[in-house]
Amino acid sequence: MRKALILLAGITAMLLGLAACEPTGPGPNANVNVNANTRVAEATPTATPKYTEEQAREARARAKENKETVGDTLDDAWIHTKIVAKLIANSRTPERKINVDVVNNAVTLRGTVDTPEGKTEAERIAKDTEGVTKVTNQLKVVAAKPPAKTK
């Protein structure tokens, strides 16, 4: 099940990355062969793929398996999916130790991280996610135990 979650998060992150790379204006050669008095129209960005109710149900089911809470709206499920994908993709945040609850566009982060920087980074990721209205960071910093010495 963990592999399926990682695969879905990876695909979601890839789609988000591709959507972010869409051109938002004319290319470098847009003015070639255009009269100086003619205004060049800007390119219309391509819409990101639509998040479906089926995807939301799947996200809620995965969240429930991980003891996370996701509200009943498409927005809540989509926000949860985006944050989990970002946490997985970020080497400074141990996603497997962070629970992400999303209800009414408000995010609560629960669990443990190894460093104060990891706690701060997880909060920044949540706050920077489109659609999030509030972030409550309940993460606890628990230093990683050093490996046991062998005799």
C-alpha cells in the first residue's frame, strides 16, 4: 500500500510540475514578422488536469489508513494530495512521520520530525500550497537516535 501511495504522490508531483512549466506568454520569437504597431496576444495557459471525486475518495481512503483526516470537499482531498506529494519529494521532511489532516481548507500537521528545520519546512510547504487557509503545526522535534555501537 505504501508503494501505491508513493507512486500516486509521484505522479501527482509530476503533474503539478508539468502544469507549472506551461508557457504563460509568447515565446522569444513572438515578434518576428509582426508589425511594430500590432500587439502580440499572450498565450493562454493550459488548464491543469481536473481532480475528480473518485480521486478524492481514493485520497480519503489512503489518509484514513494513515490515521489522517480529510474533509468531505474536493478541495480538502486535493490539498491533502498536494501536500503529501510535496513532503515526499522534499528530502528535508520525513513524510512517513508526518500526518496531514485537512478539513475546510485548514491543515493540521501531526507527528515527529528529526530537526527544527524539518518542522519549519513542513509548515512552509503546507502554507505555500494553493487553497490552504490556515496551518496548525503540531509536529514534535525528536532527535534521531544514533545507531547502536557494535562490539
